[in-house]
Amino acid sequence: MFASLLLEPKVTMEKSLAELNKTASRSTSSLPPEPVDILRSKSCFRRVRLNVGGLPHEVLWRTLDRLPRTRLGKLRDCNTHESLMEVCDDYNLEENEYFFDRHPGAFTSILNFYRTGKLHMMEEMCALSFSQELDYWGIDEIYLESCCQARYHQKKEQMNEELKREADNLKDREGEEFDNTCCAEKRKKLWDLLEKPSSSVAAKILAIISILFIVLSTIALSLNTLPELQDTDEFGQSTDNPQLAHVEAVCIAWFTMEYLLRFLSSPNKWKFFKGPLNVIDLLAILPYYVTIFLTESNKSVLQFQNVRRVVQIFRIMRILRILKLARHSTGLQSLGFTLRRSYNELGLLILFLAMGIMIFSSLVFFAEKDEEDTKFKSIPASFWWATITMTTVGYGDIYPKTLLGKIVGGLCCIAGVLVIALPIPIIVNNFSEFYKEQKRQEKALKRREALERAKRNGSIVSMNLKEAFARSAELMDVVVEKSDRPHDNHLSPSRWKWTPKRAASETSSNRSFNAQELGSPSKARATSPQRLNVQKLEEMYNQMAKTQSQPNLNAKERGSRVGKHRDEIELGAIQDHGPPVLGTREGVGDMKSLSSIDSYISCATDFQENPRFTHGPAMDLGPQESNRFSHSPASGLSLHGSTKTGQQTSRENEPMLNPVSATKPSYSENARKFFFSGNSSKTLTPKVSYRSEGESGLSPLSDSSVLSDNSLLSPEVSVYTTASSRTPPKSPESTSLAPTVFTFHDSSISKYIDADTDDDEHLRDVSDTSPSERLLTGSSPKRSINTNYQKGINHLEAAQKMLGQNCLFPIEGIRGMAHENHVGPELGRRSKVERGRQNTLDKGL
Amino acid sequence: MWTIPKPNYSSGLCAEGEIVVNIGGVRVVLCGDVLNRYPDSRLAELLKCSTQDHEVISSLCDDFDPGRKEFYFDRDSDAFKCIIDVYYFDEIHIKRGICPICFIKEMEFWKIDPSVLDECCKSYLSEKEEELKEIANKVKIILEDLEVDQCITRAQRCQRFLWRLMEKPGSSLPARFIAIASFLSVLVSAVVMCVGTIPELQVTDAEGKQVEHPVLEAIETACMSWFTAEYLLRLASSPNKLHFALSIMNIIDFMAIIPFYVVLSLTYLGTTSMMELANVQQAVQALRIMRIARIFKLARHSSGLQTLTYALKRSLKELGLLLMYMGVGIFVFSALAYTMEQSHPETLFRSIPQSFWWAIITMTTVGYGDIYPKTTLGKCNAAVSFLCGVIAIALPIHPIINNFVVFYNKQKVLETAAKHEVELMELKAGGGARRKSRN
């Protein structure tokens, strides 16, 4: 039985490979070219063509050797296909051309660094993206020439500051968790009502009432001091008007209630207490109570002057309530923030003024000293005059009378105007910048809230997530249905490359910011707010996915599982029998070249949907890593859930694990690969979770971006896996079930962290050991074929997935369900396009 | 992808042959007679030399493909696209985005005179160069600080130590203490100077004259001795005495100290009756004003004040403009006010020079109210003069403010830039072995 099972896919494989062979196009080199070929090609040309994002460059190898430890410098040392693919995204030995899927604009300046030894920065380049490019090409930003350095660091600092602020903002928002204590729901509602005027109509009305009370109480406070409205108490002192006192009492009662409610509903009491706006609130309330306390308790001693004075002081403090308006006005808040931020410039202003006052007052003192009944009696006395003159207020209570004094006065006026005007533009600049930022953030907040609300309703999957979701639905369908039609393997080569490519660009565009932030391992630790955000979103999605999983679909899957299971066992079996497929080797090579051609086409088609985003292995690391951090618990959960559904489910996972777990031995022996093998093993768990989720049958409904991301990654991962794993997979190693998966996962984390924290000295050392081994493994035909074949299988798998989606989605319309209206049309369109393309390809075949 | 405009006269055929060049991957076919317009340039030299002479060719270009007769240059193609313009249009414009310093280096490589750079791009270049120069200055200062034990003799080392102690507050903790002490003493002496003039705090001496309180005088003396010691130490430790004595900061220091000693010597002379007492008193009074100079000593401790002086120095022209506007306004409006107020019997404008004061006070919007117009016409004139004053001040003040802001921002950036420059130099000094990639 096993043998018969084994036969079928092999036949299809060979058939498809043969078909491919027929359509072999321009490239005649075999898929991973022999190191000898690469060496020969390198020795043939003195120059090398570098194609970066479509722009061709030509450069001498000698030039690249000037910086041997950068990415381009390493290109020279790479002699095997795998190592080359690590360094560049694609290459063509005949044309002597290496392709990098990076931004072409920055590369010009980077290549010039090799040529001239001077690193300059393109003017219009964003500093952040330039620093990423530098990271990708392996150049330290310290080499930047001083003429560009200043601009670069200024921008970067600015950016960092902004990011920090945004992170703080986000932290504030995330701090509002109401899960720990009682009446969380009610408290949250109350909090929203009191703190977020834009959240509902009631909250808005409440805010307006609050403003009215503030205005009313300040008016009452001012009217109180009118002599006509004042009463006299028993000591003959004037006291408050009783009507106004009532108004005051009502206002204070409102304020107190407001404060207490806020305090009660606040998620973090201490933070609430510390908040500047709440301190102002407290200061607005407290004086009233202190006054009452003092007057009531010490009625007898009130005639004493000092108690009265204390009371008076507290009465004055009531005016602080006008600051309560700051809560309702962003303008006031940004003024406060501006003053806090530009204390340096304010200090400068005061220093300027103080010096001017000193100088001019002493000058005018010496000029006016001898005048009859002069008002400039001493230098401190003329301070007042100097202040009033420099600020051009000019009361006229004191003014110079002598000619000398008048000259000094005139100079003082002009100097005052100058000195005050100088630092103010800097403060103004700070203010306007902050104000703009504040406005922007308010808008962003609103947008985010709307988005979240919509997501909670489940009505939309917005922006990039829509794409991701569509993709995840496709792939899930594929997994489920693939087993039903194992013979339909029209191997359209375009898909092979296309799937991983697109997956990569998908994920990167999905979180382009994330990828940027985490692009370099060194930066990966920085907590970027976007990342937090994504994490949050995904957790939400996960929960949704869990609740929406429909067990009744399970039955259907179980039926189809048998075929799939068989299928995958066969894959493993074929790998064990490497030699029989020796003849197909050339065909595999053709696949590769064909796919590389088509990858361009697919890239082009991608651009319709995704904003273009350059990606490389290093860049992909970012999202993947965040994947790991954010999803591993979630995926663990889902896996757990799936193990509950039955032993079979978890057994399902093991064949799939084969290629991945096979990286383990190669991992240790070929540490150079840790980047990619780290990747693959790392995404192992997500993959498992994805499969098990698919098993538990929530395919189109589970629109979690976790799933989508992971499933998207999986084809790519498989490519990397095959690139790095050279030993044939041993299924016994992975026969143990979920626990194995987890331990492996853990180890991969620690490995990864090692790789992350290692400085490049270590990397260098490790990599130095590898070439000989690489050569060794590369020279053994069997092994290379093995990898080839494995790759082919992986491609095949990807193609199968795509095919399954293409053919099956329209049929499986039932699955569209609630989300059909969002995903369906898009999917349908794409699948149509794909089918069209496939048809043409089939014709070609 | 990139075609050269064909020269009109050659009608498609080049008299002196063509050469094919490949600049960093971009192939260009160039006409010989076009290139010969600048015979000193690299391309023209390339044209001259025969294709057989490999020595010369390899000295001129990076690679030569005899089959295709293609010369390869390992240079930036973007910059070349701009530089090739010189052969056609006799001028070069820097493409937006290319760093001008980098561009100049490219021009040097192609052996083209930088003077062909067009005016519009030259200002851009000079701006950058100026910035570079400033950074270089800063770097020099930092490097000077760094080289500590370069001096051989003990005296020199001592001097260097003292210099760092007095002049570089950031170099060590004692140096910072000294800086703070000096700052405080400036403040204290300024306060003492002001407080000393309050009549209530003054005492009458034996001759019935008001003199300063003895406590204040003691403080003053202490501060003065501190200033003197500071100045002398600085002078002693400075590597270049003349340069030290002539720098603005030290002139201010000197001005702050010298009145005290002059007064001391004068009173000594007065008491020993070598000079007339009244003269001495007058001189002492005059010298008291000089004490104000000590306030400027604060500038040493505040980079903001230094920025202010720099900005004012840079915008002397605008300051002159401001004064000129004000002067014209004052003349015009005081004359107008004087003539218009003549009709009023109790006019406050008695003469034109007297109404100058009014004009200044009105135009700067101070308005004491000691002199004010009383007739209707005079009031109209006052309103107009006020408006003109606002405009006359606002217009020239803007460039001054701009200078200040730009310089203030630059100052902040330069600090970091200089630091990075030093790091870069260290890195480069470390050699290529230490060049490392961080990937």
C-alpha cells in the first residue's frame, strides 16, 4: 500500500518536471549552479553588474573588496548557490548580474562609498530609510561624511523623539485596561464618558456642562470682589455675597463630583493622581474646602490677621480653576507642553532681558542720579523703568529727564525690541510643531478608534489587513482541499517563486513600518509603538478566530485528511530515495530559471495591490521576529485547542514538520545559516498552529492576521528551509507530537537570541568555518540533488496550494459565509487572473 | 536609457572619432570634437591616447574592453550625467540631491575646473563648505583638548593642566566647580553693585558723603580679587598670550577688573593729596559706570549669549538698516509734530531736538506720556508715526531674528556633528582592519 501511495505524486512530479524541461528558456545553468561555475563566472569578469531595484550598476570586483565585511564585500566570497542567495535576492551568472530587491535611490550613494571612500547621503532621502539601507548593506552610519552627518542625525533624532512620544501615547492608551477589578464594564463606560468627550454625545454634553461650570464659577469669583455686591460680616469685614456663595457652592459640588467619579473610574489610581490635569482639578477644589474648614473651625480666631490672610490666599487660589479649561482645549495643552519643552529658550529670553535690564538701569541711574527729585534713586529702583521700557509698555510713572538719560532710554527701547524678538521665534516654532503634531495625533486616534470599532463589529477588515486576510483565506482553502485532488498538479512555474515572493512582500507591506523598525537585529529590541499595535490587533484577531471556529466543519476535514496524510508521507519517502530522481535534475534547474523570470512578472502584478516594498532576508526578519514574540502564545493556544479535537489532528502535523525539523542537524553543523534556519525553525510553531487551525475547520472565517501572516510565511520558510537543510529529513525525529514542537520552538528562540546578540566578530568566526563544508556538501551530487528535489517539492506544495485555491474557491462558495462580500470579489478577480495566466502557461507547456 | 543631445554642426558624424565609455554601468558614446573643448579633462586625454597604449589607458580609466573599445570608469553615473553637460553647455548644475562636496570630488576626478559650476549651485556649495569649515574648527578644538600629554616639560604640562582647569568646564569636576564659582561670583558682584546704590543701605562717612555699606564693599573686594586671580591664571596658562589678550571675552574680563584698581589707586593718590580731591571724585564716579562690564562676563557661561553676539555681528547690516529707518522716522515725525504742535499755546514740543525723544518713545510703542500731542493734527501725526515705527522696526528685525535662529539651530547640530567627525577620524585612523560591517 505504501509503495502505491508513493508512486502517484512521484509520477506527477516527474511529469511536471519534464514538461518544464520542454519549456526551458534562456538560462542554461542548472538550478543551484556548482561552485565551480560561480567561481568561473567570477574570475571571468573583472566587473560585476548589480541590479538594485531595477537600476543597473556596474562596478569592479576590486572596488567591492575594499569593504570585505559588508554585504557587497561578502558577495565576492560567496561560492555556492545558498550563500549567494543569502547575500543577494537573485543572480544570473551568464550576465554576471546580481539582483538586490532594494531601494535604488540609496544604493547610488552606497556604491559611491565603495568607490570614493566617502559616504554621502542623497538630499531627498529620508534619514530613517537611509539608515535602514545602511543596515541592509552592512555599512555603519558612522562613515557618513560630516557634511551630511548633521542633517542625518538631526532628522533621526527628530524621528526618534516622535516615535517615543507616540509610544508614550500608546502606552497611555494601553494602560486603560479594566480587567482586574470589579464592575470593569461600568467603570470603562464611566471613564469614556468623563475622559473622552468625542466618544459619545452624552460625553460631549457633559464636557460642555463642565466648561459652563468653570466659566460660571470664575465669573462668580470676579463678581464677588465688587464692593457693591459684598456684604459685611460681624467683624465689619466684607464677605461674599450670599447668592454668589451659593453659585460657588454648586460649582464646587460639581467639580468635586466630577473629580471623584474620575478618580473612581480611573484604571490606574496613582497615575491619575499624578496627572497634571488632575492636579489642577484638585487645586481648584481644595482651596474652597480649606477655606470652609478654616472659617468654621476657627470662627473665634478669625479676627486674627494671620488666619484671615491665610484664608485670603486660599481664596486667590480659587482662580486656578480657570486652568481646568486646559482639559477641554488642546491649544492650552500644547501651550503648556511648548513651555515645558522650550524652557531652554525661555531661559535664554529671561537671561537676555535680565542682562538688558541690569545694564540699562545702571546706565540710566548714573545718567539721572544728579537730577533734582529724580525717581531713579538707585539701580534696583530703576529696574522697574528698564523693564517697562524694554517690554515697550511704558506707563510713564518714571521716565528719564536728562539728555543722557533720554539717549539711554532710546537705546533701551530698541534693544528691548530686539532682545525679546530673538528667542521667541524658536519658541513659536516649537509651539507650532507641537500643535501640528497634536492635531495629527488626534486625527490618527480617531481613525484608530473607528477602525477598532468597525473590527469589533466584524464589518470590515480594513487597509492592508484586508489583503492579508484574503491571502489567508486562500491558503487555508488550499490546505483543506489540496488533498482532494492530488493529481491536479499543473505546475505553473510562475507560482512557485511567486508565492513566497508575494508572501514576503505581503507581510512586509502589511507591517511595512514594523519591518522598517525591526529591519536590523540591533534595532529589533526597540519597542516601536506600531509593533505593539500590531500585536494588540493580532491578539484581538486571535480571540475572534477562536470564538468563531466552527466544530461542525471538522467532520468534513477529517474525511479529506486521509488523502493529505498520504500525500505528505510520500513526500518524505521520496526524499529518502534521492538517486531515482537524478534524471530530473536539469528540469529542476529550469524551474528555477523560469521562476526567476516570472518572479519579476509576479512582482509587477503585486504592485497593483501592494505598495511596493523592498525586502530582503534581513528585512523579513523583522516581522518574523515580531511574529514569534507576539504569536507564540496564541499559536500555542490554538495548537492546544486542536489537540483536543483528536489525536489525528496532531498527527497530521508531523509530516509537515519534516522539512523544518530537518534543519536542526544542519543548523548545528552549519552555523552560518543560523539566520535562515533560525527563521524557519522559528516560524515552525506558527505554521503548526496554522495547520491545526485549518484542521479545526475555521478556514475562511478565521480572519486572524496571525494566521494569514504565518500561512503566508510558510511557503517562503520552506524555501529557506530547503536552502539550508542538506540532510534528508528524518521522520522519527519528529514523531513526538506537540511537546516536541514546543521544545524545538524554545530552543530556536534561544538560538535566535544568541544570533541576535552576537556581535559580528562571532558571526565572522562562525562563517569562516563554513565554506569548506559548504564546498564539501555542494560537491556531493547526491546531496545537492536532495536539496534540489526538496525544493522542488516545496515549490510543488506551494503550487498545489495556489492551484487548490484557484480551482476550488469558487466552488467552495459556501465557505465565503459572512466574509464573502469582502474577500470574495477580490479573490474571484485574482483567481480569474491567475487562471488566465495559468491557461496561457499551460498552452505554452 | 540616456542619450546625448547631438551637436548641431557635426551632422551625425564626428570628425575626431568617437569613444565609448561605461560609467558605473551606464554606456555613453561621446564625440571626440565635443570632448576636445576641454582638452585638460580626463575624457579628452582618453581620446588622445592610442588604444594600444595600455599603460596610459589603465592610468586613465579603470577597465578597458578591447573588443568593444569600451572604457570603463568605476564612478558614479548620476554625477557624470551632470558633469558631461560642461561639454555641451559650458556650465554645470548640480543635480538636486547629490551632496555638493561629493560632486566636487567627482569633478576633480573628471579633471574639470570647479569654476565652470554655475552661480546658482555655487552658493549651495559654499554654504556646505562653510558648514564643513565650522565643523572642522570644532573638531580642531576637540582634538586639542584630547592631546593632553603631548607637552614635554613639566612647566608645559602644568600650564596645560591649568588651561584645561580654567577654560574647559566639561573636562573635569574641579573645572566645573571653578566655572560655577566664577558664574556665581559674577552674579553676586552684579547684585552688590545694584544694591549698593540703594540710599537706605548707604552709610555716611566722616565727610558726610554717602558711601557704600562696608559689608557690601567687602564682598565687592572679594569678588574683585577672585576675578583678578581668575584672569591672571588664565593669562598665565594660555598658550598664546597675545591671542588671549585680544579676544573679546578676555577684554570684557579686563574691563570688569580694571575700574576697581583705578579707583583704588586714585583714592590713594587723592588721600596722599597728590591730586585734587574733586577731580578724583569725578573720575571715580565715571569709573563706576565701567563696573557694568562685569555683567557681560556672564556671556562666557552662556552659549545663548554667544549666539546672540554672533548673530548681531553677522547682521550688522540689518542693524544699520534698523537704525537708519528709525533715524529717518525720528527726524521726519519729530519735525512734523513740532510744526503741528506750534499752534497749541501750551505745547510740550518746544524744539525739534526735544521732540526727538517723543518720536523715539512713540515709534517704539513705549509711550511714557511725558510728552504727548494736544492738537488734532498732532494726534494724527502721532498715529502715523506709531504705525511707521512698528513697520520700521519689524522689517529689518526679521533677518536679524532669522540669523539668530539659524545660528542657534546650527550650533546645536554642530556639536553632534563634530563629535561624530572625531569618531569617524578615530575609526579611520584605526585602519581598514577595524572597518566592520554590522550586518
